[in-house]
Amino acid sequence: MKLERKQNKSRMAAGIGVLFFLICFSWYIWGQKEENPVVMLKPEEMQEDFQFLIDEILAKHPDPARNMTKEVWDKRIAEIKNELDSEKSTSDFYFILQEFVAEMEDAHTGLVMLDDRKRLPLLLDWTEEGWTVLESGYGVEKGDLIVRLGGMEVDEIVKDLGKFVSAENPYWKRFRANFLIKDEYYLKKLSLIKHNHVVVTVENIQGKKRKVRIPLVNKDVADVQISDAEDNWYSSYKRFNDSNTFGWSLDHENDLGYYYLHACDDTREYRKSVSLFFKEVKRDGIENIVIDLRKNPGGDSAVIDAFINHIHSSKINNFSNFTGNTFVLISNNTFSSANMFASVIQDNNIGILVGEPTGNAPSSFGEGYGTVLPNSQIKLSLSTKEFILSTTYKEAIYPDYLVPKTRESIVSNKDIQLEKVIELIKEN
């Protein structure tokens, strides 16, 4: 009897254990589904959203069919309407619409889905050698070259991602790939996720290849990790005298005043910072300044005025208090109003541009308007004006001195673009 009671207790304990496991597992599955549930859209809901999108574009965009011809525009609209004949997930619907919008080749017009989907925790950028890891972690090392994700080669990945990027040049498509490849929806679209991991093939600086399984992490975790890594990467030279978006420092050894502007936000604090910068430059007899726009995606173009009012050029103003040499650092991330900033400097012979081509065309659409598609809640950003700037270049602002980043510069934490500016100063 004792043995039977023990067996009954064991069975009861095992049953309770199984029940507890099933409850916990159900909670986990329920939590996973609630975290990012798949929302299905009916054909009539998608047709309504698509018509809303077309109506908004035609009402507000200066010339939506310019880059695809009116015939192609009408044909694509008919094709998409036919495609929306059965129920689809919001993400599938998003990709159909964004591919169409990207064909407009307007970098300021695009669609965005915002939720808490997971991220691949990698900080990547392009170097002379290829797609390069900027920060060590999760089995990869700073300076590693991305060779393959899943079964896809890098060129194939960038090409497939590029179909969904609203862009005016290949540089912005490459830059956006740094971020889209971390997005769970895009990873699923390319079938790169397996058991919540992505298999990444990398090549180290010595040329040895290896495979690494990198997990997808929650958005808030990834955002913190990437933000910290970016701060480490971009702060090796500057000192944050003002804020994370603007500030300056003086390099007396190299006779250089350095000003970084990571966002075009024309605030009183920003203008006071620029005035103080030039006051200190003048006081210390600094003969060279550099404006760093490499991490600037744009904003308010009025930020340009604060600098122009201090930089010598009779074509612009007669109130200059700085008559030395001006340099501007640009990259594929220099976009919109920052792109305009670089164009004004170059076209008016105010300064010398150093770095890499910018992310959008000097003459392009802009002045964004935002709204939301009624059923899917997908966000739409839409250009409402056209800006005609530089006549020198068509697809991007190109630097006077092209200085692409290298893997060696990543590993050694060298800012070779800023070093080029210092080299040019010493040659004068």
C-alpha cells in the first residue's frame, strides 16, 4: 500500500508538473502572440487603404509619376489592385505598397510600420572592403566583414532590400540596408530567420571565415545596445559641449575648430552654440573649421543660416567674422536638409567637402507631410515640394576628396576622414 501511495503521489506530482509546464508554455505562447500579433486585412480594407494612398499622393506630391512614366504608374496601380484580392497580413500588405512607393524614386516619400518587433543586434556600415561590423558582440568582432546571412550573399541581400527603399541614389539604399537587415519583418521577408536566430558568415581581418548564430532580441534591448555602440563610434574625437545632436571642440595642435551637427534642429540653443563656437575660434586665432554632417539625416534647413552668417563669402553675406578655411564632412547618411547644407557650401565655393557621397540628390522632392492609412495604420510620409539646388551633380553631392572608411580604420578607431582634413590643413 505504501508503495502504491508513493506511486500515486509520483504520478500526481508528475501530472502537476506537466500541467504547470503547459500553463507556463501557454502563457509564453500567448505573450509571444500578444507582443506582436499577426493582423490580417480583408481585401476591401486593403483596397480602401491603397486608394487612400493614391489619393494622398496625387493631391500632395509635386510629380509622382516622373520617374516611372504615366503609363507605368497606371499599370502598377492596376496590378496592385488585382493583387489585393485575398486576405493578407499587415506586413505582406506593407511590402506590396512600399515596393510601389519606392518606384517613385523619392527618398522623402515612404511607408513605415511601427511596433515592437524584434531586431538583429548588429551595428554595421560600409567600408572600402564591404559590409563591416562596427562593434563586437554576439560572436562577431569589430572589423569583421559580412559575407553571407543565411544562404544569401551580401550583394543579393542589398539588391532585394533595395526594392523596398525609397531612394534617389544607390548610396542611400546601401545605408538603409544597415538598418533594414536588422528588422524582423525584413529578415522574414528574405527568409533569413531560423529558430529566432540568423546564421551570419563573417570574415575576420586575417581573412578567416566562420559562422555565427545571432539571436533576435527585443526592440528596446537592441535600441540601447545600438545607441551605446554608435555613441562609442562617433565620440572618439568630439567632446559633447552642448548635446548629443550638436556641439564643438577646439584642436589647437592642428589649428582646427570642430563642430558636429547630427540633426537639423534650428533651436535657440543651437544658434547660441554656433555663435559661441565662432567666438572661441576667433579668440584663439583658429584658422580652420570643420562641420561634421556625417550622421545628419536632415530636418530644418534654417540651421544653415547660423553658419553662413559667420563664414566669409561675399556671395552670401557681408557680415562675416571668420575668414579662414571651411571643411565639411559628409557621408551616405548626410540627407535632406543636411544634404542641402553641403550643397550650399560646395556650390558657393565656401568650403571643401571630404568623405563619401551623400544620401540623396541635390535637386529632389521634400517638405514632408505625414498621415496614416485608415485600416492598416501604416504610416505614410509624403513629399509636398520640389527643391532645385545643385546643377553640378544629379544623384548625390560628391565630396571634393573621396575618403571611404576602411576595415583597418574601424579596428584601430581611426577617423581617417577627419585625418584627411588635418592633412589638407598641414599642406597649406
